[in-house]
Amino acid sequence: MKTSHHYLKISTSEAPKFYDITAHIESIISKANFESGIVVVFSKHTTAGILIQEHEPLLLEDLTNLLQDISPKDKEYNHNNFAIRTVHMHEDECPNGHSHCQHILIGTSETIPVIDNSLSLGKWQRIFLVELDEEFPSEREIIVQLIGT
């Protein structure tokens, strides 16, 4: 059994938005000559998640609307009240409580079986980085860990 890890950087500019990263993951698996095991795709962010879903534009629009309906940007969030918040504050802090709330619906990682050097995704499944924080363009860091042979 072997383990390797790889870093993937994805530039984002909109939110909420679904960025299909499947081809990036497939490339990592191919270059690593990874035959069998699992791949873990992990976002190092609390306002950008990883999700497996169908890449169908109207569905992605529905999912975007769902995220915005469940946790709208214009709602009041304690996290955005900089007059009382004292934890994890920094100079260019932005009001992104909605992004954190949306993140709990998506999650931080996905684990996918790899068989014969290929992702074992279903016919319509794709891997997405879901950007939730639109305050400024970001470069998101994804860890891709391969565990197997």
C-alpha cells in the first residue's frame, strides 16, 4: 500500500459557483500511476467545499438558488457583527457568515474509489469545488490524497 498527496490550486471569482475539478483529479491519478484504492479530495477552506453532483447547467442553477435561499447573504449573522466578534479577525475581514452556513450543507471532502487507474464515478457524477464566498477572487487550495496501490 502506498500513500501520496498532491496540491491543486483553483482560482475562483464568483459565488456561489460550482467549479468542475474532475479532470484535474483524473490527471493527478494518471500521473501518479495509481491503480487501485481511494482518492480523498479535501478543501482547506471553510467557505469552499467539495461535492459530487451532476454537471447539468439547470441543476447547478437550482443548487445555487437552494444555497442562496437557505442562507441568504442579506440575512443578519453574528459572524458578520464586527463590533462584537473578537475571534479570528483580520485586517481585511469580510462579512461572510452566509458562506460558512452554506458550507455545512456541502462539506469539506469527498472520497472516491479508484479502480484500474480511473475514478469510479457514476455515469453523470463529477467532482466540484463549490465557492461560497464572493467577496473577492480567491485561489483555493485542494489536497488530493491517494491511498492504495
